[in-house]
Amino acid sequence: MTTFDVINHVVCLAEDVKDGKVHAITALGELRLLAKALTDAEGIVEPLAREQAENMPKEFIHDGIKWTKRPGSRKLTFDHIPQYMQVKEDAAAEMEAIAVKARWAFDQVGKRVDLKIIDGKVLNEATGELVEPAKATYTKDSLVMGK
């Protein structure tokens, strides 16, 4: 089976779903299994291809495909610096405290009718604090495929 055969199969599968010849859930399962197999195979092949391309020029053509080699980017880490980690932990704790209050305010907006809202902030009558509620966004529904 050639690469063209695989690509053609995928295109035809999508068309067959659109035409009602193949059940969409069946096709989705097949496509996800194929995507996983491709990802796994690429993980094996890609390091070997990089190794083979080491002696090639920066840009080259191989079997009709143009390739460009790019060096890896630099990434700095700071987690070994005690002061950095302390600030990071303190900030995380402060952010979590704000998130807890914002979640509470969001929940109150959905639950209560006797709520006091001032400038878009919810009044916490127990503490007298004005709390800005969290904003909610929703992701699309999905189908999760079991093993």
C-alpha cells in the first residue's frame, strides 16, 4: 500500500460518511486509530530522518519533497533558583486564593436572586468584600474513544 493509497482511503472515507454510506462513529474510530499509528510511527522515524539529514544542506529536496533543517531553540529554566521558586510558589498561592473567591462569586450569580452586585462585582456580605466573578467559557462536546 502506498502513501497515495492511504490518503485516498481517508478522503474516500470522509466522502462516504458525507454520503451516508459509512457510519460517522465508525469512520471517526478508524481515523483516530490511523492518527495514533501515524503519530507512533513518526516518533520512531523522525529521529532517524534527522540523523540522516545531518550532512545535508540547510535546504534540500529528497524524493520530490523540499525539506528545511532548523536548529532546536534555546530554553532557559529557573526552577533550580530558590528565590525564583519562592516567588513562584507565593504567586501560585495568591492566584489560587483569588480563583477560589472568583469561583464563589460566579456560583453565587447562578444561584441567588437576592445578590448585591456593584460595578460588576459580587458583594460577599460575610466579609464585606467585592469579588469579581470568574468568566466561563465552554469547549465543544467530544466523543472519547475507549481502548
